[in-house]
Amino acid sequence: MPAVITELESAVDTFAQTERWIDGSDGLVEALQGENFNFQSFEAQLMLKEVASRGGTDTVRQLLEAGVPLEPLPAPSPKKPYMAVPFEAVGWLNAAGSHPEALQVLPDAGASKNDQTDKDLALASAARSGHVGAARALIAYGANPNADLSQ
């Protein structure tokens, strides 16, 4: 690709603030609100998990403030039977397990309060990532450091 095309693509992405749609960065929630997005939907829950998995602490907080529910909503039927929904089976805390700042927002909001598996998986993820403070916070939230995760 000629350099001028790459520069044009980059300029268009900057102008259109494409990064917010890809990474869930600043401006995402406001843009969704401008489009009357349903924050009470399964899609919003998937978006919250995706943003948490990328460490978007401010956007996680904004999505929760916009009303994304923490009680799991039923997944829509896939258009094709062999298609899986990404993050469908991933818990709130586990999604953010490698990002301590984003992770802390979720227990503060009451995420997975009664989901022992999510707490334990998030603890394993935080420990793998070397985030001792997050691991301690998860243990204080009820994660079991002796959980058998082999199942």
C-alpha cells in the first residue's frame, strides 16, 4: 500500500474516533447514548465484558452508570448453530482478571457477589498476571485460593 493511503486511513480513523469502537475507549458510552443504544441488553453486557477484558476502567464505570445490568440476561439464539457468542460464558470478574483497575470497579458494583466460580477464576487470572493487590482484593471479596479449577 502506498504511504499516502496509509496516512489517509490513519487520518480518517483519527477523525472518526474509530478507536473508541475497537477498544471501548473514551467517548464510547456517549456515542452509544447518542444512538439510543439499549444498555439493558445482552449486547451491552457483552460489551461490558469486552471492555473489562481490555482494561477500560473508565468505560467499565460509564457502562455501569449507563445501566448495564449485572444480573446475566439470556443470550439470543445464534444465527447459525455452530456460532458461539464471545464472552457469553465468561464471568464479570474473570473478564477483567488481568486488569486490576477495571477489576476493582466490578466488585464495588456488586458483580458476581454470589458467583463463586467467577471469583475463583478471576483470582487465578489475577495471580497469573502477577497482580498481587487484585488477588488480595478478590480473596477479600470471597474468592477461594484453594479452589479446584480443573473442572
